[in-house]
Amino acid sequence: MLVFNLSNIFQARGITNPAGFLRKSGFSYDSALRFSSAQMVKPSLVLIERLCIVLNCTPNDILEWQPDEGVNYKDNLAIAGLKKEKKEYTLMKKLKDLPLDKIDAIEKMISEIKED
């Protein structure tokens, strides 16, 4: 089954209040609450597009495939690429402990990557 899983991207973006973030970004209260609590079932393509623009991501970043239990699927299904592992993004925690010159070097590297 395909589901919306925004927890990874909210964490990666440092968004601690997803519903509030989405409300400030122009989403209705209902849509913001459903997206932020993983209860959105059938959003329109317009909403998915707005979400991807606001989060600077692709639909593949927010969709997750969860295989149905007890079903034997063929090997190498293309949709299997949407299976996601829970990931902990700790960059901000790591940055807090670095000396300023290292943070400057990282900032320069990020600027160079963004220019590409």
C-alpha cells in the first residue's frame, strides 16, 4: 500500500511543528493536520504539488510503499524503491559541537553544492 510518510522530511528540514508549518505555508487546517499526522488518504495532485514545492522535494520523497503482509511479490518490483527505512537526521546536533572554523568550512561546501 502506498502511504504518505512525511516524518523523515520534516525531521531533515528541522520542522518541529509540521501542522503549524503547513498552516503558515497556506494549507487548510484539515490538510495540515492530516498530512502532519500521516492520516492523508486521497490528496489531490494540486495538494501534492504544493507540498513538494513547500518542502522542496519530489513525490518519491514523501510517498512510501508498505508491502501488504502475507503477499508474495515478484522480485525487483520498481515500486520497492519507495520502501523507506526510518532515518535519524542528526546534522544539527553534530553542528552544535563543532568549532566555528569547521562550521564555516561546511557552510562553504554546502554553498558549492547548491550552486551545481
